[in-house]
Amino acid sequence: MVVEAHHHRSTLKQKNKPFKSHHATKSALKDIAKGRTARQSTKSPAVSTVTQARLNRRNTQKQVQATKRASLIAATRIFSGIDGAPRIVAIIPLSEDIDTKTCIQALGKCVDEEIHGINEKKNIWTMKTSRFKTSLQFLPVPFARPFAALDAARAADYTLLLLSPTIEVTPAGDTLLRMLQAQGLPTVIAAIPPTTTEYIDAKARPAVLKSLLSFIQYFDPTQRRVFDLSAPADSLNTLRALAEGCPGEVKWRAGRPWVVGESVERGEGGVLKVTGVVRGGRLSPDRLVHIPNHGDYLVSKIMSAPLPRTKHAKPGGMDVEAEPVLLAERVPSSADSLVSTNVADDMANEQTWPTEEEMAGALQGTGEGEVPDAKKGTTPKRIRRIPKGMTEYQASWIVDESEDEDQDENQDGEEQGGGRIDEDEEMVLDDTLDMESERKSVVAFQELDMEEEQKQLTSWRKRSQEEQDAQAFPDEIDTPQDIPARTRFARFRGLRSLRTSPWDPYENLPSDYARIFEFEDFKRTERDMWHELEDNGIEPGRRVTIFIEGVSPEASVPSESPFVIYGLLKHEHKKTVLHFTVQRNTECEGSVRSKDPLILCYGPRRLRVNPVYSHHTRGGGKGANNVHKFERFLWHGTTTVASVYAPIMFGKQPCMLLRETQNPQTPELVAMGTFMNPDTTRIIAKRIILTGHPFKVHKKTATVRYMFFNPDDIQYFKPIQLFTKYGRTGHIRESLGTHGYFKAHFDGPINQMDTVCMSLYKRVYPRWSENWATLGASSGKGDEMEE
């Protein structure tokens, strides 16, 4: 017997890949190839897809890094070098116990640098830091001076907010932060002033700093810490953030020049000489400059103003000043003028009244001095509507009241010697009228005496007032009884559709529209203006002296705000109708009515305006006729368009509306928003709703009262469509009695509890604006807007 050896199945045996040690080196493979190279297939890519994707990602990251590095160098290049522009820092205290001078001295003490102008009554303090190879320019702002704080932050690269560790921020300080946020905040740095342990315990200091950080992050979420100027290390870090950081760009200032006046002198002939460093965009003498709260002025020339340099070759060294050089001068042929409005020519209006010669010629042409009769067949046919199912013979027996009136008028004319006018009649079947329903709807009408009529009217208006309080119909008004409705609402019109009904934007315009300017294509003008600005003017970063003509002596008087001039772009001095999209401040209490006097702040300007509010169409759509509903109040939680007469401003400029209080230094922030467009054809239609009560109802027909109070008004407003709160639409059929009752027919059955309404529209216009600081330069018009 043969015994076989035990073995496993072959499928369970593991076969390892043999280790090929020979021909593994590059030199061995090169020898085997003997100079031959592997030919790449034309179908297979040179680099695999995975490898190519990895290379693309690396290249994209490299490009992003290069772009960031280039933008950082470009943003900080203006501050580098011996003659570099100083970094402007606005110092804004938010509590009354903060000493701004002590805080700035703490920054200078940490690097042993002297602060120039801190012991003098100046609005600008300067400090050169040799350690960081740059210079700083501080704009200190007194406490509780919101307008000075807004002016300083508008021209600053950094905003140093000083918070108190012991006193909470007051509501005025909270409003100031909201105003700064609405205007556009530059890079924010928060700090607490240097204090001793007697004010705050050292153990409680971290908790205080954490609480203040949580507060400031509500207004600026990018904040990561609050510096403590009591610690030398934090003071040095604060100074390093100011001297070495890259300031963030404020969008509305991009491309716009401004100069912080380091020295302001008055020369001969009322010329104001302002010396400073050009910041922002290029400054051209052909463009106007704006001095906040004072107005726009002409620039005669711009000269260089280099800083004096110290020559160390001479013993002891001495300051040598370079001679100023003329950089640019205004060219009258291409420069902007101070003309901001058109001169209205009343004789250019349409003259419709005929002259005496025209009237005499017309009478001579007729021969007898009378107007000839119209030719037969040229007069329009009169359409008579007959009920459904009735023949023309049956309809001829129906007596029409209007026909009787026409016959009476014709008889009067024949008695006076006038000719008889023959009118052709045309009968049209009206499917909407049902003879049977008309017979049932005829109800005996009974007039009430005046006392009972007044009693029912008072009780009905009381119910209407409750509905107005509930804001069911905010445009609902009561028809006056002492004045005819056709006289009171003579300037109103009826529209079938507010969005699609035609409305000519150039009809019956007020006189102020003859003074403003209109753009043929605003977008194209703005684009061409930016292209032209890139090649002209003085480049940013250069220290210059600007000669401004015609500046009033009050403008050069030192004030709490820093003296800053802003270069205007082309056409920005001309006035037109500006529209701003605004949202009401959630902390603003009380009602804000349209045409209330407010302060409009946008760009470098500050105007006293009476804005008119209108509905904002979502998506910027104008509709078929560019008609927008007028808003009587500025409501919370909605975006509204505010329209004013103001100088033109290009770009998406932020704006805010302030309301003055008894204290001029504590204004109330009403709303904030952005500039939308200067559309002069935007029609702001004020709507009023006249309401009536369905006194008697039968299916689709109702007798309505309290909408009018005499038959003439009913006849005047008869063509306008009616609607009800429950969605029915209809028209006035006929007047009943002498107290303003009328019969109306609707497209469906009407409810006794319903309310009959009629919408009327009228175009409204804003009031002419004026400079905020020019309080006495009123145009003589009241606070009400022009309609």
C-alpha cells in the first residue's frame, strides 16, 4: 500500500512577485535601451488626467498668491519711502471718561517717538515711527460730536474706537456706530484707554475685554481682539497694526481724490491755499472740489509742496526746502463751471392762447363771423345699449333721460336762432344687461332728510376710521362735503392699471423740472467719465498745495472737524432728481412721514431735504409706464425709494437720513441705504381711495352712497372703474337723487358687508434741497412738497 503525502490545494498557495534586482537602476535601463526612446502615442495624453488636475490646482494657487501679493504691494506702496503718505487714523471715543490725548501718548511712548501738534490746538497730530518706517496722522474727535466723527472717518485709513472698561456705551454712541457703519467704515481697531488698577481689577480685565469684544463684533464682525493700552505690549501691537497693516478699501471712495488739509492759509483775492497729500484717485484742476458743509469751488492751480529735507553733509545739518513747482493749472475751455442748474425760460413753454390776428383771420375766413356747421357724417354716432333679447323696434319705445336732455337743449338752441344738429344713432346689443334682472333690481328710491343723512354718515365714517387704524386701506380718505369732489380732486386721474396704463412723464411738470439736468444715457456717461479720469490729474501720494477760488471766510475757520477737501468727478455739480433705496433704522421710533425735513448724507455731501417716498419694485423693474406708488410713511421692514433734488453722484454711494433733534449734536438715524439712479422719468403717483357704502344690493347691482354728495360729481367720475374689498369690479350706471347716491353694476354678486372703492392718482414731486450748513438760504417755500 502506497501512502501519499498530504498537500494543500493549489488555490490556497500564495505566490509572491519575484524581486527583480537586476536592470532596476536607471543606468542599467539606459544601457538596455541603447539610445532608443519610447515613442509617445498620439492618442494617449502626455500627462495623466490626475496629474494635470494637480498641476492646474497648483498653478491656480500660485496665481492667487501672486495677485494677493501684488494687491498688497499696490495698497501699501503709497505709504512706503521717506516721502510716503502718512497713514490717517481717526480717533473716536465712545464714552465721556476717555482722554484721547492720553491714548495717543501711550502709542508714542511704546516706541519713544514724539507726537507733533498734540499740545497745540490743532485737528491733526502727526508722528513719525522710525521703527516701522512710516508716519501716522491722527485726527482726534471730541466726545459726542457725531458729525465731526463722520467727517474724520470719511477721510481716514483706520478708525481707532476707544471703549471704556467702566462705563457702558450710551445710546448716542450706539447711534454713532450705526451711522459709521452706514457711511462705510475703514479698517477698525478697538482699544481701551490706559487705566490703573483702582478703576478695574486685574483679574476682571480679561472678562471686560471679552465683553467689549462681543459688543464691537456686532458692528464689525472682523474684529478678533480689543487692545489694552495700559500694557506696553498691547500698545506696541496696536501701533504695529496701524503702521504695518494694509488698510481696507472703502468702496465708495475708490477712484475719488481727497486731501486732508495739513495747513490752510488765505491768500490774496480770497484764494484759499490748502496743503496736503493727494489720496484716493487723481486730482485734476479742471474738476471742482467740495468742502463739506460749505459747497463746491473752483481750483485755479495745483503746485507741489515737498517736505523739507535735512542735509547731513554740513556740520550740524540744516533743513533745505525744495522750490515748489507748478504741476497743473485749470484750462477754462475744458474745466467744469459752477453752474448747477438750468435757467428756466418761461417763454419756451407751449403757447396755446390765440392772438388777436389769428382770431380776426378765423372770423374773416368764415364770411359771416360764425363757426360753420359740421359736415353730415363727420359727427360721431351715439351708441344706445339695449337689453339682451330686445329688438330695435321695442328699444325705440324706451325713453332715455339723456335723449330727453338732448332734445331740450336742441329746442333751446332753435328758439335762440341756432341750427338743429342731426345725430345718427346706432343701437348695440349689450349682453351684460339682463332685462329680467334689471326689472327686479328696480327699487323704489326714497331720499332721507339732511339730519338723518348726517347721522348715518357719522356712524359709517366711525367704522371707516377703525379700518384705517388697522391699515386695511392706508390711502383711504373721506370725500369732503363742503367742496365738490371734482374741484377737490381735479388734479387726480383714474388708472385702470397702475403698472401698465399709459402716463406721459413730461406732462404738467413743475417749474423745478426746468432747472434740473437729465442724462440721455447715465450708464454710458459714467463709463466714459471713468475712462477719462484714468489719464488726467495729479497721482495719489504726492504732497501738493491747492489754490481754491471764491471760498467764504467761514470755510477756513478752525472747527472740531478736520479740514478735508474732496475732488468731484465730471458733472457731479449739476442737480437732478436722485433716487435712493433706503431701509428704516430698527431703533428709530415715531413716525417718519413723507416730505418731513431730514438731513441726507451721501458721499462727501450733506443736504437738507424733504424726501418723497415711493414703492420699490423688486428686481429694479420699471413696469410698462415707470409709475410707482407713493408711500405716505417710511415703514419698518420694507425697502423704500426716497427721491430728492440733489447734485449728481456716480457709483453705488451709501446714504443715510438723519433727523434733527433739540440738540444739534444728537441727531436721530432714520434710515440708511444706497444710491439707485437719477431717473427723471420716474413717476411717483399718490393714490387716494374714495369709499362708498352699498346701501341696497340686488345680485350684481347696488345702490352706493357716501362716496359723493352731489350728482355733478357722480357724472364727473363716472368713467372711472370701481372695485370692492372683496375683489369685485364694476362701473357707475346712473345717479339717484340729489344727495350723491348712484347705481353701480359689478362683475359678480356683491355682498352687503362689502365696501365700494374708487382709486385716483396724482403725480407728486420732491422739494428743492439746500446745503445743510446754509440754514438761512431758504428758497422761501414751505415744508410741503410740490404736487
